Amino acid sequence: MRPLPEVPSAAAPVDDGEQVDVEQAEAALVEHYPRLVRLGYLVLPPSLGRNRRVLTAHALAQRSLPLGRRRAFAAGDGVPLPRRPVGATGVDPGYALIRQRVLRTALQAGLPLRRPAWPRRAQLPPLLPLVWGLRLFPHSGGADELALDQALSALSGPARAAHVLRGLEGLADGEVRRVLAAAGVADPRAALMEADAVAAPYALLASTEFDPCSLQARPPDLLRRRQHAKAALAAVAALLVCGALLGLPGNGWGRDVTSAPPYARNPAAEQALKPTTLRRVEPAFWRRSPRIDFTAWPTRGDRTDDARLLRRALAVWARPGAAVRSSTTPGTPVGPPMGSPQLLYAGEVGPATVVLFYDGLRIVRYAEARNADPAQGAALDFARVDSADATSADALIVSRGTRTVRYLTAPWVRGVSVRDLLAPDRAARTLHRDRNGVTDALPSPATASRCRSWSAVEMHAGASTRLLTDLGELAPARLTSGSPSAPHDVSGRAERQSWARTACLLSAVRSRGVRSVNSWPYARQWLPEGNGYAQWLCTRAETWRGTGSRVLAQFQDPSTPPAAGGVVPPGAVAARAEDSPACGVRDPRVLAGVLWKSRGGRWYVLAAGSEEFASLTTSGGVGGRAQGHLLAIRARAGDRAQLSGLLANGRRVGALR
């Protein structure tokens, strides 16, 4: 079944034997140049700025012609042949070829520059066209165009391309998937699902706000340009002086080659970088501590007295150099330590030496090679953990390999076991820990390319058993079940079976700074034609920073057959939202619907809301109304419907989106 807003359209016929020569492609470029430049402008990342997006869009269109004058291109050689622009009835292979090349280079321009690889031509500022002394940008639109531009800026490059191909080119989803795949997009279906989040009308894509051929010209900041010229001359002079000073013996190069040279002499900051001032906690302090969080963690590890290691770690934290690989969870400041931090761990884990610090707001992990070879560089990771408590300070990620992970557990954790979330009936196995609380390595779901298993760890602390999982950050996320007002730790066969079909959806919240994920079965619906009971769940991921929460409404069909290996596929995502209070403590209600096909081959619109809803209504392609918080109405394949509900207090609200 598919979510209601996504309905496939008919695909245009494709002639794989058609040939495209350069002259045919040139004619298509000249005829459709404004449309091609607009397509490139919309797909390019908004972070480039409007002036550079305009020039880059023109450059991509002008560079889209194949090399050579007599070379012919087969339509089946990686170039899909979707329909011509709106209003055409046949397939124009020349236009399809040019559009494909513009789309591919626009997506390449949005890729981040990576140090080990040569940049692609599209990632660099265009040489032509070139404009000096002026800034060019399209004419401004209204509030709707501004909202659409902001919505597109929040999408990935493939998702922007999917939205533009749907709205500007009028392609059906099947055609969009083929065009995106030919442009090098790894997962076109995921791009289409992400593009569903844009609710603006497609007609806005034709606005002058996104027309890079109708431009306004303004001068740059002339005073700033003059200041920049003076600053550039001063910088060149300073660079020459610094280069001479760095070559001098003594402290010119510094002793920590992985940290940048110091740029200030602040007594408080220098005091925080001394290993002797680190805060250390004795092993038994947590038993009498007034707070059960990271402040109660004892200092552990076999390198806690290695002053040279700790000095290197603190220096790299304060001044990370070019050889340091750094990662940060969203919303985490990356500045130097705010006073002397607390030392949690210092020791050898696998092939690396690891140091963990805590400064009251962040967990900071420093890692280097065991032999401290500066040529191998170092790693520095930041994670925000403010307002941690006993339920969220059970463990930290101390080491991460290519496909494995190790945890450092809290002193109050009396035992650790591993459970595969996709195998709810399989018993958990005990996970060994060393004397410092470091676990053996286990598979990490955060780095797995396919969801064939999902390892989660059970932390046994006192009378509680908390379920944690690795989502690619230093602090693992806690998994819970139950209503938003009273979530509880996952327990029992029914809750584990519910999580078995939810676990693979956790990949959507990797590396988002997630603190906890609660999955709440808010409705149970008897399916038409005796197809059994379906379960509706709302899965909400809360972050450490408060903003950036993700909400997914699921439809779990009992008739869905297991995949290869006996793994039950995840539930269908009926709706999703970001930074929404829905399905949370402040607003526990949720409403979602899907287009569902029975085993008998008939289609239905199914919808379910939480208990706050007194009635549900559909409009648009399918009209109907049902009392209560459940709805099932006959429909046809491809129908679209708008879903809304009436609360018990008389207020009408829409579905989650």
C-alpha cells in the first residue's frame, strides 16, 4: 500500500531504439533553454546563494551538449526517454538527453567536497558565464514562493530533483524513478518519499522567483569590497611573516602536531588544558551521589595517569588541526572545554587509544592510534547530553569499527545483554564486559547497509531493564513503548513484536542527535473482507536539543508476508513530520491514512486516529465519513483523498504531515 499523497501516474512509452545526435540535442537545448536553466536552478542547493545558483544553472545548461559533432547516442544507453515538457504527446530524445545531463551535473554540484577525492567540475564555481562587480538574482515572488524555497532547501538534492520532475516536467513517479536512477541517485524511492513532505502547489515552480533567465542586477557591497581588498593585502603580508616564524626552532611548530598552533594566551583556557586539573571521580562515589547521571561516573581505564596522552587530547579538543577527523551531533557546540572537564575514561580499546571527557553539556571522545603516530591523525567526536538522568546515562559509545561498536557502561549497570529487534522471539544473549565496563564488540546497526538484523543492548540496572540502540552517535538512544504521557521500557512479547516491524525505520533518524524513541500503538483496526487486525503506531524520536524531533505514523498490516530469511518487513509509513508536537506529551493525538489493497484485490482508504477523534472525513477523490476514530471506505487504485478529523471538543484538524 502507499500513503495517500503518493499516487502513481501512467508511464509514457519508451523507444529504446531511437538515436540522438549532437545537432538534435543542440536544437532541443536552444528550444527549451529557459526550462532547462530553471530545472538546474531549482535542483542546485540553496546554500550556494542566489547569485551563484543563477550563474551555475546557466553554466550547467550550456555545458550539457555532448562532445563532438557527429556522435550519435542511443536512447537506451543510460538515457531514459520520458515525456516531453507539458503539452507534448511524444518522446523527444534530444530534450531527454539534455535534461538528463543538466540534472546529473546539478546533483553533482550539491555533493560535499571530500578531501581524498578530486572535486568534480560541477562542484566548482563556473568559469563561464562570468560577471564582475554585479550580483544577479531572479525577481522576488510572494510569501508562497518564499515558503516553497525554504521547503526545498530542507530537502536533499535527489528529493529536490524528484519534486521538480514531478511538478515542472509533469512526470509520473515511475518515470521520475527512472530519470533519477539514470542521473546516479542511489535510492530514487527514498527521494520520492522525502519529496512528499513538500505541500506547496506545483504551479509555484513556474514563478518568476525561480526564473534564472529574468534577472535583476545590483552592485555588491562596495565599501566591503574595498575593505576586503585591504584585508587581502594585509593577510598576504601576515602570511609571509608567519611562514618565516613557523620555520624557527623551539616552539615554532609546537609539540602537538595534530593540534593547530595556539592563537591566544588566556589564563583560564590554559588552566583547563592541564591534565592535572581534570576532575576525577572515585569508583564508589555513585552510591552516595545526589545525582545519577554522567557526573557520577567514575574515572576508569588503564591510561588515566598518562599525562602526555591527556595533554594531547585536551590540546586537540581546544585546537583541532587539519589531521583531525571530527564529527558533531546536531545542535552541539564544538568550542574548547568550558573549564576543567571531567575525565570519564582513558585506555586502549581495540586498535585505538580512547579518552572520554564530560563538561556538563557535552561528551567529547578523542581517539588516536595505539602507538600515537601523528601521521595517522586523530578523531574527535562531540555529543550533546545536557539534562541526562539515570534513564539516559547508562552507556556511551567508546569505540566504533567499520561494522562493530563497543559500549562503556555506567557503574550502576549490573549486566548487559544483546537482543536482535527483528527476532522478537529469540532470547537475549549475555554481552561480556571487562573490569572497566567496556563491552565486547557487537554488530552496529548504524553502519549496516541493509536491515537484516538490528542489535540493541539491554541494560540491567536495579529492577529496570532499559533497551538502547546505536544510531551513529556517542550516546545511544533509549527505546520505549506506551502512550506519550507514560512511556515505559520495552517488555513483553507483544511490544517486542511491534518493535520488530519498527526497527528498520530507525535508519531515518540516524545521526540526528536522538535521545529516545517511543513507539506507541494508538489504534487497532479490523480490516475489511476479514483480512484480520491491523495496528496503527506512532513512532516519535526526541532529540537532546529539543528541536528536530521526527514523527512517523505506521500502518502494520498482518497479511504482509515475511521477506527472505523470515524477517518481517517494516510497517508502511503512512505519514511523517518534523518538529511537530504530535504524538508527544504536549499533543498526544495523531491521525493518518493509507490506500490499502485487500487479499481479494479490492482497494480501500483506511484511516485511524487516536482516541481524541470523534469522527473522520475524507474528501477529494474519495468521499466518506465515519463516526469514531477508525475509517474504511471503498476506493480505486490511484485514488487521492484528503483526510481530516473532528475532535471531541468540536475542533477539526488534518492528518499528520
